[in-house]
Amino acid sequence: MKKRVLTGDRPTGRLHIGHFLGSLRNRVEMQETHDQFVLIANVQALTDNFDDPGRVKDSILELLCDYYAVGIDFDKTTVFIQSEVPQIHEIFVYLANFVTIQQVSHNPTIKTELKQKRMEKSTPLGFFMYPVHQAADILCVRADLVPVGKDQAPMVEGTRDLAKKFNEMYGKAVLTEPEAVYGVEKNVPGVDGNEKMGKSLNNAIYLGDSRDELRKKVFLVYTDPNRIHADDPGSVEGNIAFTYHDLFNSDKSEVEDLKSRYRAGKVGDVVVKERLFEVMDEFLSPIREKRREAEERKQELLEKALEGSKKVREIADEVVGEMKEAMKIKF
Ligand code: TRP
């Protein structure tokens, strides 16, 4: 039996190269070896975007195209949409008995997000509850494994804890306790040098960017601000052109050569960036091509996600049934 793995994305925009290196690439591999589920968390996305539902809706199609473009195979991976699986909300309500308000307020991810979103003084309950709702995402398919980045680790820990408490309380292994899987953390900084790439920071290179957009962004990449002339010795540390070379240029000796010439003031930014553009374009071209194909087939991909949602409803129905049985509310 293959192990079951679940990951998810909030539909709030297109996916970028940081998403590719951080998770998409891993999903393409996992679909061959695992029973993989990918959740489009549109209800969760509403918790901090309820004033912009159109964006959440449109982003679902963008995500589907991005998935297809990088090689997620909808016949191997079950892609599903959160709002199509109301059992998640039901499981969430039952789980809520097993966690305190104090525990959620100490969740490091929630703390950081409340600060970032300036919601510390006035916290919407919907947003505050999302870690418990996310636990229901994971438990509704009986996931064994949840590959996550460090920022989502407390969510998976919380899920394990909830499952364990529920099972112990009712003396039966009803819920599957999931394990977090941490990949090699690849931090992909934004083109502006910000340590995170993100759409709100306006510093991302998207999987669907055209050649021209890519070129423009590569030439705007933050390098060494102290280097004024091409023959000044330059720094490669914190120099995003070199960070991207390290990530995308498979010719390591070329990268080392460029670095040493850059340090010695023997190669200019333009040459480094021109080569970076070529390398990144080589990487993005096939993805861009497949993305164009996906855009022609959006409706078909949505159908697939709705079929996936139906399959998840059936699994989640069983989980709900067993939970109700354990809680003596099943008639
Ligand atoms: N919170 C995740 C994020 O912002 C998205 C998500 C929702 C998720 N449900 C999930 C991730 C379940 C893993 C498992 O990226």
C-alpha cells in the first residue's frame, strides 16, 4: 500500500519559482511513489480575503494551470477544492473541542501572520480558527504524510496532537495521526533582495511569466549596490543574480568562474544577468508552453478537480461517520 500524502495551497494568486523549488517539484516526484492529494484551500483563503472573493475564485484556475504546467498529472494526483468537501467543516467543529483558545494564540505561525496582517487588536474568528480547520483538511483524507515548509510545521504538529487527543479520549484509533515531512529548505529570495518572494511584495518571477517579463525581471535583480563600475570588485554574497545562478544554473563550474571574475572586477553585471536570463528561460520555457496548453483546457482541469473533490467527499464521509460513532451522535 502506498502511503497517502496531502499538501495544499491557498488560491490567492499565481505560483512562482519559489513555489516550484519549495514544493511543486516535490509533488511531481511524490505522485509516482505515493497516493497523493493536493488541496486548493479556497475556504481558508477567504479567512483573510473575504472582501475579495473574485480573486480567490479566479486563482483556483490559475493554480490548476500552474499544476498542469509543472507536470502534476491529474490522473495520478487527486486535486480537490476545499469548498466542495463540506465534511471538512464538520470535522473541524468536532476537533474544536480538543484545542484551547490559548493554544491557538501561541501557534507561532498564527502569531506572525496576525502581526503581518495587522490583525492583533481585532482578530477575525475565522482566521484565528484556521489551524484547526487545516487539521480537518489533513484528517479528512486520512493523510499519513504532510510535506511542508518550516512555517507550516506548527499546523501539522497541531494536527497530530488533535488526532491523538481525539483517539485517546474515545479509546479508538479513528483519526490517522499524520507526520510532517520537511524537504531541503530552499529559500528563494525575491528579485529585489527581500528574503521572501511573494506577490504582495511585487518581487516574484512567476511560472507563467513571458520571455519579455522574465528578461525585464532578471535585469532588475538586486546585485551589489556598492559596485558602480564593471571593473570594481563585486560581492556575490547577498547578490541575487548569483543566488539564482546557484539555484538554476546546472553548470556549476561556469557559476564558480563567474563568481571569481565578479569578485575580481573582471565581469560586469550585464554579462552575469544575460547568462542568468538564458538559464532561467531554458528552465521556464517548457513550463510556459505547458501552461499555455493548460489555459486552453481550463474547463477540463476544473472538471478533474471536481471529480477529485467527489472522491474526497467519499473518504471524508467515512471519517465523519466514525467520529460521530465515537462521540455518540450517530443515529
Ligand atoms: N496553510 C497552507 C498555506 O498557506 C495551505 C494549506 C491549507 C495546507 N490546508 C493545508 C497545507 C493542509 C498543508 C496541508 O500554504
